[in-house]
Amino acid sequence: MENNINEDYNRQEFLFQHLIAMFQTLALQQLGKLINPMTGETERDLNQARITIDMIDMIREKTRGNLNNTEKQVLDKVLTELQMNYVTEKERKEEESEGEKQEKKEESPGPEDNDGEDQEEVSEDENGGEEN
């Protein structure tokens, strides 16, 4: 009977760790760190990654006080690793957005980029070719 209890406990520990590993893999795919096996491509969806990380955090809160040391350590390590990766990817996305904005600004010069040349021409035309 005691042997069955140990086997059941070991199975539950295995299943719990497997559940956390599934969420971890999903979050890493959503962060663009792993290839999506369905598409064969690396994809980044930070909104979905945030939801997956929050779900793991919810599991941690709901199981607080009910985990053995190994389960707790695995859960804490996975959550910390994913949170750090999320921050890194969010910063990368912001840098990429800034770079794209800068490229667009450089590609399409506005009136301020022409050192006022266009404004002088307009002034001359408005005054019948005379300068002020």
C-alpha cells in the first residue's frame, strides 16, 4: 500500500513538472526564443507571452504551501527565467520600433530638413519676386 502512495506521489510530481514545462515551452515560443513546430518559424507575440507567464504565476499563487521543495524551485526558476526573457524581448521590440521611426524620418524629409530653402522660395513668390 505504501508503495502505491509513493508511486502516486511521484507521478503527481512528474505531471506537475511536465505541466510547468509545457507552459514554459509555449512562452518561449511566444517570446520568439523557440521555433513554432506548427509553422517551422520563429514568431514573437509578447501579449500572448505575457498571458502565459501570468498563468504560470497564477499556478504558483494557487499552489503556494502545497508544493515540495523541488516543485517550488522548478516553478520559481521557470517563472524568473521567463520574466527576464520577457523584459529583454520587450526592450528589443521598443528599440526596433524606435529604429523604424528613425528610418521613416530619414526617408521622408520634411520642411525642417531642407534648411528653410523652401520657405525662402515661397517668400519670394508671395512678394512678387522681391525679398523683404
